[in-house]
Amino acid sequence: MNVKPSCLAEHSTTYRHLSTRFDDRHGVLWCIMDPKGRPCFTMELLEELRAVEMDLERYAGIISPEDLPLRYFVFASGTPGVFNYGGDLEWFIQCLNSKDTSGLRRYARLCIDVLHSYFVNFNLPITTISLVQGDALGGGFEAALGGDVVIAEKSALFGFPEVLFNLFPGMGAYNLLSRRIGIARTERIILSGKTFRAEELLEDAVLDIVAEDGKGENALYDFIGKHSRKRQVYESLFKVRRTVFPIRHEEMMEISELWVDTALRISPRDIRLMERLIKAQGRIPAPARPLESVR
């Protein structure tokens, strides 16, 4: 059965906020975020990511592992110094000011659909890798944690700023982080509102590999070289991990509903803090400064 998902085409011209390219030699599909404007998860970016995922999901169960040309999916960013700043705060503010509950809920559900599909590897026998070559904050941190393997460059910063404006990361942070480091440490990180250096998170086993700046792609292919020699073992272990520490789509949806309810209760002061954060992130050349300094 010689079929190939359309997103494995040599050059993708379908998308505006991301690009895909396929490394046929190593069986690597690169999915590179390139959002226009602030590098965050806009509805447009999320919709395009979901389209890529659905293209891949169509082949689950109808193509044998031997016929599947894809072995690795790499999630990365084309924005220098930034992986992703997370939620679209401008969209949140617009929804909050207009009391648009359905808009917040629609955004949250799309985030969950995108992240859960990534977490379950699109139901394909492949390995997913998050390559973080810049700051991953809020939803950006959540998205990175969805991969089987998380590789980061040394200067990347990670954190959940939501607590600074009386909110919590509700699209998978608790689920994904707690399965790596446990509940107590997860809550400490979320409630701190601080940013963490890649090397700190490597010590805490949040990240799998930390590379020198500019060497993230080298570290990625080094990993693939080692992984490919024991691919069956690695993939089986990742499958065991997802079996022992499952994350249900329904569970993530329930948490996102709590996030929507919490968002609707934040104060005008909290909204002003969101606005300040948007401006600060827009001014800061990559890599971004720690979030604590923009309060």
C-alpha cells in the first residue's frame, strides 16, 4: 500500500501561519509554526495545525507501519528566539470584554483538539518531538510538553504566566507536566508564575535534551540516529508511558471548561495586566526577558 499523506509533500503552500516539509531520508515531517504578528496560538494557527493533524489521522489504521514513510514528527517554530508565547491574549480580552463565552469555549476546545492529537501521535506508529529553540510560555510550554521527546536550546525560557493575571493554564499543562514530575512539583511551577531556564528543567526531568544555542537541530538528528537503531524499543516505551499515564480528551475538555469559567471571573485589573504583557512581549527582542519583570 504505497500512499502518502498530503502534508508530506515536498513544499507546502496550503498554509499561511505554518509550513511543513518532509525529510524523506530520515522519515521526518517538520511542522514549523510561523504565525503572522505576535507568535502565539491564534485561531488561524490552531486551525491550520488541526488541518495537518487531521490529514495524518486519516491514515491511522489503514496503512501498515512498513508502508508509512513517516517515522518522526517534529514540532518547531520559525520565529527567532520564540517557540510560542501561548494563548492569544488579544482574543481573550476581546471575548472577556464582550462576555463572549462561546468564543472562549471554541478557542479552548480547538486547543484541546490540537494538543491531544499531538499527544497520542495522531494514532500513528511514530515518535513526536518538540524542538524548542526559543521561549515557550503558557500554551507554548503546554504544546512542547505534548511530544514524546522535548529538546530545547540552552537560552530558551519556560513558564506559565497565567497566574499573574489570576488565571491558570487550562489546555493541558497540569495533565502533561504532572505525568513527568508529579502533582506537587507541577503545582509549584504553575503557581509560581516564574520563568525557568532550560537547564533547570532538564535537572527536574521536564525536558529530555538541552543543546547549545544554535545546535538544537543537531541534537535532534543525533537523537534520531540513536533512536532509529532501537526504534521498536523506544516506541514501545513511549506507548507504555501513554498507557500507564493516559490523558483522556474528555478530561482535558472538562478542565478547559473550568478555565473558561475562571477566565470570565477575572477583574479589569487582570485584563490590564494581560494588555501590559502583550505590549511587553511585542517590544522584547528574542530571547524574551523573564515574565516577572513585566508585572
